[in-house]
Amino acid sequence: MKSSNRISSPAELGQYLLKERKHLKLTQKEISEFADVGRKFIIELEKGKATAQLGKVFELLDSLGLELHIVKRGDS
């Protein structure tokens, strides 16, 4: 069964992505090059910056092998 994590803030998303990057043993520089985004973007996203560009977030998710799923509250 696939794992699922509830993310309800930019800070939680940043912490999750940081954990996943470290699990993959990638540096911020490596993932920024792989995802074709700037290292500064990675740093700010991992710190929970609320104004991160959504398109770049999806590029990073793809590079980390992650998908975003939206579920209505109460549905499981």
C-alpha cells in the first residue's frame, strides 16, 4: 500500500520535501539541477516559503518521484 501524508501548510510541505531529498541522498544543488530550478528556490521551499511558484513545485515533486493528490476532507 502506498504511503500518504497530510500536508496543510507551506512549512509542512517544505519539511516533507527536505526529508525526501535527504532520503534520496541528494544535495540541494543536485536536486536543483535535476529539477531545473534554482538552488535558492529549493532553500526557500524547504524553509516553508509561502510564495513558492507552483509550477516549480510540481517540477521538484516530479524530480523526487512524488505526486500530489487532492482529497476532500472526510474522504478516504
